Amino acid sequence: MSEERDLDAAEYVLGTLPADERARFSERLKSDAALRQDVRAWEARLAPLDETATPVAPPPDVWRAIERATAVGSTAVPEAAGTNVIALRRRVAFWRGSTAVAGLLAAGLAVVAVVDRLSLPPVAAGGRYVAVVDSGGHEPALIAEVDTTTGTIRVRSLTAETPSGRSLELWHVPEGQAPRSLGILKAGLDAQTINDAASAGPVDGLIAVSVEPEGGSPSGAPTGPIVYTGRLIPVE
Amino acid sequence: MNQRVSTDGSSLAVLLDATSRGDRPAFRALYEATAPKLFAIVLRITRSRPMAEEVLQETFIKIWQNAERYMPESGQPMAWLAAIARNRAIDRLRSEKIERNRADDDQILERLVAPAAGDPAMRQALGTCLKALDEESRDCVILAYCSGFSREELAERFGRPVGTIKTLLHRSIKQLRACLESE
């Protein structure tokens, strides 16, 4: 075991390698079994320190989110998605109803007007959608969460990798429509929030990621290969 | 379903094995058994509940996807799970360059000596070898591992140049290894 390698392994486990060195080290780990061995040895040496943390119960939301994310692609999906859609529809109906009532109280409108309002096209319901985006394999590349109340999309990168000299571009592909660019995934950033006015309402379809020339697609449509996709599923 | 699962290595290894075959009740049981500990570890590093919740979520998604990669030679199941959680937490901190408010826990070394789960011999050895370091080195190692301090944060904390902290960490690492190998 070389001294240098073992120091890197120990610092990787301690977490003190600077961000760029840490990223390079993670890359080396993938193809270097001996280095993984060094890391494992340090994890074992320092693991007793983990025992000093007093357990804290995580909020129930965390498990629900894990359950949803891991259900994607398994047999549990149709049922879960269906239930969510029904729940969302109920909420939309409730929301529209309460808007109508509020309007009635505020403006003293006639009952007829309330009925009119109920037949209006759907109003934007506050809601969240999530897509677990992968390459069709089993390792999720990123998680995209759409918050329609704020019109924002939060993207968390898990394993997505930007090829050098290229950019990864994020797309929303609404059901039966052309892809719409949501922006560039910033390389090396684990989480980013995108403001997207078009997401301030119910969304459907897919979230996709394509490889583009540096800076993004020059044409406004994906030009490179689509490397990751994931279906948007309503949550809550 | 609230299965009672002990956190000893053998039952966690069984749960991991079942999880790798797509057994959802086993995955749920694994979560029940280990999430509070992993959440505590991640909270201590991120010092942000929202971030810790995200990291915990991502950790378990990764466990679900990669459970088959756990091998007995990977070490204790809990250490394997904790490493996934810690790595994710530190990746988040480093890539987002989060400025955190400092909250320290001086009790860590004391708790290392107190009886707890895990391998008592290893715990005792680590306690002994950490105590053999000079105080500043020991604090650096503990603050880095348990509280996610970067070299820069350690440098600021101890009023030293970043290069000195790096040297000090390297010296501590070598000393710890030598001590643990002789224990």
C-alpha cells in the first residue's frame, strides 16, 4: 500500500479532501479495487465514531418519498400512480370548490355564478410531481421534483455525469408534445433549483436529459442523444 | 408494520440480502432498524434538517438499488450503510459550498468509551488511539468525521493556514493507523 494512496483514502473517509480532489478520487474508486480496500479499512477503523450519534427518528415523509421513488419501474407503480392521480383530482375539486365559495363570500355573487365558475377549465392546483430519471438501467441519475405552487423544479443529481466538453440539458416532454428546454444541468452541482413559469400548473409526461454541445442545444430542440428519462408522477 | 429488528450485523446482513432480491418488507424493516441512526449521523454532518432528510432519502434509494453490492467482506453492514449516508452528506456539503453555523459536540470522545452497540474492542482501540493524539489533532479528526468540517473550516476554527491543517491531518492519519495496528 503506498503512503500517498492511503492518506487519500483516509481523507476521503474523513471527508476533508477538497471538492475537486474528492470527485477525482470517487472516479478512481470505480476502477481500483485495491483503493476500495483501503477506503473500506478506514471506514471500519472510524466506524465506532458513528455509534456516538444519538438516533433521531426521521419524519414519516422521508419513508413515503423513498417508497415512491423505489416503486418507479416496479409492479407497484400503476397502483400507486393511480391512487395519487385520484388524490390529486380530489384536491383539485376541493380547491376549485373552495375558490368558488370564497369568491361568493367576497363579491356576493349569485348562486348561478358559482355554478358557472365550477364549469371553468381546471385551475392550477398546488401540487408536487416527482420524476426519478434514469438510463433505463437500475441506477437513478437524478430526481426532479416539480412544485406547481412556486413554479420551480428542483433537480438533485445522484449519478448524472457530464461528458467533458459537453453539456447535459434538461427537458420537459409533456404528453404528446415537443420537448421544452428547462435549462442546463450545472456540472458537479448536486442540487439546483430551476424557475419554470410553465410548471405553475398540473404537469404530465416525461423529464429527459440529452447530451448537447457546451452551453446547450443551439436549435431549441434536443440534438444529442437522450441519455436519461423519467415519468412525472403526482405526489402527496 | 413495525417489525422489531436488532441492529446487530447478522440480522442487517439478512435484510440487505433480502432487499437485494427486491423484498420490500425487508427493505422497510431495514429502514426502521437503521434510519434513526443514519439520520443522526447525517444531521450531525449537515446541521440542516431539510438537507439531512434529502440525504437520508437519497441514501435509501441508493441502498435499494445497490443492496446486492454488499458483501460480507465489505465489513459490518452498519458501517457500509453509514458510509453511503456520510459520503452523500459530504458530497452535498462540498459541491454546494454550504456555510454552516458551528455547533460542536464535546461529548463524542466520552461516548466512545461508554458502553454501546458495535464491536467493543474496536471502539476501545479507537478511543485509546484518538486520546494518544495531541488535542488539536484529535479535535480535527473528530470534527471532520463527525461534523463534516472541511480543511478550510478546520483552518478557520483553529486559526491556522489550510496547508498546516492538511499536514496535521496527514500526521494524525499515520499516527492513528500505526496505533490501531498495534492495539
